[in-house]
Amino acid sequence: MSAGSSAALAGHFAPSTLSYRDGHIGLVEVGEGPTIGYLHGMLGNPGVHPVLDELAATGHRVLAPSLPGFTGSSEAGGLRNLHDWVVAASEIIDIAGITGAPLVASSVGAMMALEVAAVRPEAFGPMVLIAPFGLWDDDDPVADPFGTTLSVQRAMLTEDTTVSAAFFDDPSDLPADMVVEHGVHRYLTRTSAAQLIWPLPEWGLAARLHRVSNPVTLVHGAKDRIIPSSYLARWSAALPNVVATHLVDDAGHQADFDQPAQIAQIAAAAFA
């Protein structure tokens, strides 16, 4: 991927870039006021993302970094295992300026937030976690979103498939030579997500959750086709400081895409 074409694609999605190791991370900034962080899920930060605007509308400055390999950031080179990912995520929250701030995190981002919080108590303030990966029950397993077609994966991620258009569809105003680049970014994002949770999204997090001391609000889409909604109760029982739980109607795995206004309302109450 050439530097020029990569920059043009990044410009289409309008993130800023911050130096990170030998590459960069993408950072989306929206709104004004006290800072809150947002750690994305499997869909990354694919440009148009209403939940960021909804969070900003609650009177906050929202900072949303992209994890390595996800849209807007350099490839996830050198991240060989969970330990490497946790160290990387810890570095990134410092670079992005969200250390110690309240956090909204979704899916794989919620799992990474918990891993960081377990070893670094000051990493975040109150957290709103949307359908985190990281627990596993053989009698009620988490579905594999990667052993299927792209169209089926799309239907698994959100209840309304149109809300993920910025990730799965090539924008109509994207120059022809950038369409391939969009596909590359989509491939790298899916590969990075798979590196975190495939073949089983269970890295022993349950044994570390007792160290997560900050207040946690749990959110789960009632129509999540990847992580059963029964996991809301499992997380509530496993975490030591759960202050509220919410089962969101008409929302799939990434409820932040399906119901962004409701997520923002939940976050505003959690961070008040």
C-alpha cells in the first residue's frame, strides 16, 4: 500500500494519525467537553459512526483510537499473543489521551479494556462495556463470526445490516483507485479482529476479572447472534463492581451501531 494512497483513504475517513512504534494509529475526535474514550469493536472506526456523534451530543469530547490493524492504523505487526496486544492497547490509550477517562468499549475493544484494567487500575474511569468477548461456556458457546461468508458475518454483527455500510460497502464517492484500498483496510480489520478472538475468544480473562476495580455498566444487544444475551448475567456475576446492566432491544452484537442514541444515554447516566 503506497503512502499516498493510504493517506488519501485515511482522508476519506477523516481520522487524524498519531505516531505509534514504527507506524501510526488513527484517532477520531468529536465534540467538546470532558473527555471520554471509545474503543471500537469488530467493525473498527469506519468513518461514519453515529455513536461518536451521539456521545459527543451528551456534552463530551470523544476520542476514539483505532487498535493496530484496524481501519486508520498501521498493520498489527509484531503482536504475537494476548500479552503483546495488552501492552499495545496500554500504550495506545496513553498516546490517544484517554488514560483515566471514562470509556465506552464494544466487542473486542471491551475485552481489551478489561484486560488492560486488570493489570493497570488507573487506565480508565467508569466503563460502559458492550457485549465483551472473553468468557466461554461449553453449554452456551460463542458463535464463530469468521467461519462464514462476509454477508453472513455482516448479519451477525448488527441487527440492521445497513448501519455497517461504512465498513462493508465501498462509498459511492470513493475514487476508483481507492476502492481496492478500502477492501484492503476491510481485510486487515477483519484479520486483526480474528487474531484477538479466533478460534476461541477465551484467553483466561475470567481469572483476572477480580482485579477490575472501576465501575462497570454492562450492555448487550437482545438479538446478538455472536455472543448469546445470557452472557450479560455471566459478566455481571464475574465482575466485582457492576453498577448497571442493560439489554438493548433491536440490537445485535454491536449495539453501538444498531442503537447509538440509546448507548449514548446509557453512557451519560454512567458518567454523570
